[in-house]
Amino acid sequence: VKAFVQHLDKTKNKLIPEPIYAIGEKDGITVEAALEWTDSYHESVLCFTNNIPQRDGGTHLAGFRGALTRIINKYANETGIAKKSKVEISGDDAREGLTCVLSVKVPDPKFSSQTKDKLVSSEVRPVVESLMGEKLAEWFEEHPKEAQEIMGKIVEAAAAREAARKARELTRRKSALDITSLPGKLADCQEKDPAKSELFIVEGDSAGGSAKQGRSRDNQAILPLRGKILNVERARFDKMLSSDQVGTLIMALGAGIGRDEFDIAKLRYHKIIIMTDADVDGAHIRTLLLTFFYRQMPEIIEKGYLYIAQPPLYKVTRGRSERYVKDDSELEAYLIEEGTDGETLILSDGEQIRGEDLRERVRQASTFQANLRRLALRASGDLIEHAALAGALAPGAGEDEAAKTAERLNRFAEEGEDTWAGRFVEGALVLQRSVRSVDETIALPPALIASQDAQRLAERAGTFRDMYQQPAILRHEKSGEITVHGPSSLLSAVLESGRKGLKIQRYKGLGEMNADQLWETTLDANARTLLQVKVDHADEADDMFTKLMGDVVEPRREFIEENALDAEVDV
């Protein structure tokens, strides 16, 4: 469990060098726990009974919390910290930034349901409270320096809680109508039943204005948010409550905020839909909102009330007919459908491919091209494609495949420049030629050839190797023919053919759509696409939010470095 805690906190700043570890047995019940504090503002406690996780805790968690609160308050009183700081420390304060894994072994455990989400064996609580109380008291006595660090954080948490309480009281005194004076005004719906009501959180005032005009006033409310919402991962509770956008959002939802105040039964909408632009800023705002809901209102996600709108990225018009296209992959599928209509691919052996067979070959070429695109960031895309089709990227490739790569390059080179020769040198594929007494060398390094992307490309190239031993002809029944040398040129030719006669409009922001277009694409329940937000693995989700949105820079830098080549950034 100690290693588990260290794993959970690997992207956080820890207040103590090593987790506190406790193990003991009493009345036939074994208790094992590891815990430490970080500088985050969120509690993360994982509970297990006989190695079965309890999502909702239970008597073992109650015993642990009771022991922790008692020992912290006792230490604060004995050292004079409580008197000096003039704050009352609660259990919530003691657990701010706490990470703990608590495991008990119980001979005959009782749970609240068959899913075993909550332990209800009453005999467990006093055992956990007693054993953990002894261990914590001993640790605080033996580690005065670390204890002072922890107490400093807890006192800060208590002061912030008091400030937040005052801020909440101010918020509570405002009437519901006061929300109209806040930035980002709520346009509410007429429906009062939360199960039938929807709230769209819309990026920007212009998109918010169009959404207000295009919505169904019966059951759709619109809340425009101007600018970026506060990153609650790095903000204390009182600072969060002082944020205008957060305050607006809390009041619009109507369920309160905070462990003691939030009441899911008071939530005014059972469909909360995040609606942001398709660019980088939109993705950032969406992530900030997801961070807010995950950290401050996780029950909304657990109940399945949170969604992400999927507005279309394109409008495609041909003559008087128009259609909306969700994203790049759907646009490509549409262009392949259009671009293969009336086309025939004629291979060098005379075989003719058309219709659905041709579309399938083009789709395979698209998958091939996606792999190639990632590798082309590191070396020449043309060379990589020729090497793949010649078999030079496959495991065990040798001089024959290097020579075939050179043959392919020469086949498509200008006359007098077709002097490429290929060989492998220490695992690298090296191609050289001399043109007008000028030597030219290009190479694929061993690391690239051994990469997973290159091996996937080599596998996919097997589908095309026989097709493109010699150039093929793509013939259209009306517009003539074009020579294709491989999957990339086939895909390019088909997409170009599919674009003819089309007007493709790209929506970078929701504000570019008018009210009718927003209704047709994003608001109309019969036509829209929504993505429901779910958390399958709480520890992985917690790690990702901490890594991407937390204070520690190094894990975020590593994440960016590892995934930079996979990112398709639309600025």
C-alpha cells in the first residue's frame, strides 16, 4: 500500500518525504494503511476490504477519519497551534491534500449491497480507530518537523474554510434574480422538472447569443461564459468562490458547493452540456470545466448528468444541397464516397478495381497515410513510403529490400537523376546517388525503422506491395486519368476528385453559426451528437487532472514530450 500511495502522488508535491505506514491486528481484524499529505486541495482515500475496493467507504473509513481528526486536534491543542492560529480545525481541514490507501482484512465482512461498495461491519470501526490513532500519535511525536509542515497546511485549510463559509453566506443571500447582474447571464428555460431540463454552458458571448435565439425555450437554458474559467486544481476553495464565472455557474446549477453544502437533489438540470469551440482555446476551456466538475461536483458525473456537445466542424454544400460534417474523419469518409464515384483503378497487370472494392482500398490507404504522417515528422515521407512498399521496414529486411527501395526511387526520378543505390549500414537504411558530380545521401535511422509506427506501416504496406510494383492508373469516366504510385497518391487523387464542385465551410468557432444552424446541429435533441462524461478509473482520472492542471511542471512537460507528435493542434 505504501508503493500504491507513492504511485498515486507521483505528479504532486509531497509535504513529507515518506508516506506514514501502519499495520496491526486486533480482534481478528488486520489493518494496513499508508498516507501522506501533498500541496493539493483534494482528498484521495481508497478503501479495501479483503482486497475488494469500496467506492463509498464504510466503517473502516469512518474509523480512520475519526482517528485522524482526534489526533490532529490533540496535537494542535498540546502544541498551542490551535490557540495561536485562532481557528477550529475540522476533519475536512485535516484531510485536505491527503492521499491514503486503507486496507482491512475481516473474517466475515458485511456490505451494504451485492456490489460491495460500502462496508457496514460495525466491529471494524473501533479496531481501525484504535490502531490508526496509536500509529498517528506515535508518528507525530517522532517527526516534529514534518508534523509542523502538515499542521501549517491544515491551519491554512481551516482559515480558507472560514473565508469560504463567509463567501457562501454572501452568495446565499443573493436572490436567484441577482444572477442577471453577473457576467455571463443565464437564459433560463420554462421547464421546472430537472429531469427534462438542459443547461448549455457556452463559450463566448456571441455563441451564447446565437444559442439563446436558437434554443427551445421550453427546456433548454443557456449560460454563456466569457473568458477562461478559473483552474480549480490550483485554487483554494475561498479563491474559487470569489471567481465571477464559478459563482455564476454555481448559482445557475442551484445545488450549492462544498462537501457539506452540495445537494444533488437541488440540481436544476439533469443534462449539463459543455459547448466549446473546436480550436485550442475551446479545448482548454472544456478541460477547465471538466476539472471543476470532477473536483467540486463529482456526483454530477457519477449520475451521468454531464455531457460534451459535438458541434460540426464543417458544412459541405453542393449546389442547393448541404450537409453538416462532425469532424475531419467524417469529412474524409464523405470525400472518399464522392471521389470514388465513377472512378476505376487500373493496376499494371490489367486488374480493374471500382465501386465498394475501390472505396475499401482508399480507406486502407487513409489508414496507411495516418501512420506515414506521424513518421514523416522525423524523415522524408516519400522515402518512408517507398521503403515500406519495398519491404525495407519489415523485421529482417536486408540488402534486397534496400535495393528495391532504390529501384522505386529511380522509377519516379527525373531522367539523369535515377542513380539511387541502397544499402543497410549499422541498422540504418542509406540511399545515395550522384547527380552532375554532386553526391546526395538520405537515410532512415535505426530508431525510426524499429519504432512501433514503422512496424505498423510495414504490416499495412503488405496490402499494397503487389498493387504498386509498377504505377497504376486512376481513370474517371468523365475527367480522364491520373498516374498513382502508391497509397498516398491514390488517397490524394480521390480526395481531390471528391472536392470538385463542393464548397466546404469550416466552423472554427460556435459564434460563426447563426441561431438556425446551432439549432440544427447542436441543440436539436433529434439531430445532435452528445458525448457523456464518465469516469471508469478514479485513480487514473485523478492522476491525469493532477498532471495536466496541477502545480508540478515536470510531469506535464514529460506528457507533452511523449505525445507531441500525436497532437493535431488547430490554432
